[in-house]
Amino acid sequence: MKRLVIPTVLAAAVVLMASSASATGLLIPTDRNLGPLAIKYHRAKVKIKDRVAVTHVDQVFVNHTNRDLEATYIFPLPKGATVSDFYLYVNGKRTKGEILEKNRARNIYEG
């Protein structure tokens, strides 16, 4: 059994390292003259339970402009991954995100 555990743990570590390279979200302003907002802080915590990896990602972005911005948050997910919760903090106020199909979300937003 010990011989099986080590390769499994190593394989999981390799998969996590490979997928963590793309585990950075981007906040892209709708004003195309501006590039993606700078990431001030990025932390990812991974817990593995019953062969399932649960990842918690915290990111803080900095708006270096002197105005409010509208932006799109892009977070690439590996194949087979899902999002279970999403929260946004603006000036310390927490807002729970609702996960919707892309076209439905756009229709609601554009009203």
C-alpha cells in the first residue's frame, strides 16, 4: 500500500503544480486602452479529501487610475473543474456572486 501512496501523491502534486500555473484570474477593464489591473495579492489554498482537490483562491487587484472602472473577471479552470462559490469585495463590502450560464448572465447584466 505504501508503494501506491507515494506515486499517487507525486502525481497529484504534479497535476496541482501544472494547473496552478493557470490559476490566476485577470481583471480586464472594458476600456481597452487600459491593460489588466495589477494583482496586489494572490493566495491559493488546496485541500485534498477523498481524491478531490478543493482550491480556495484569494486575489486583490489594484486600480491605479483615478476613476471607477468596469471590468470583466476571467478565471481559467482546468477541464472538469467547477466553481462552487464566488465573492467580490469592493471597498470592504462583500457581495456574493451568482454563477450563471454566460449568455444568461450577459442578458441580465445588459438588461
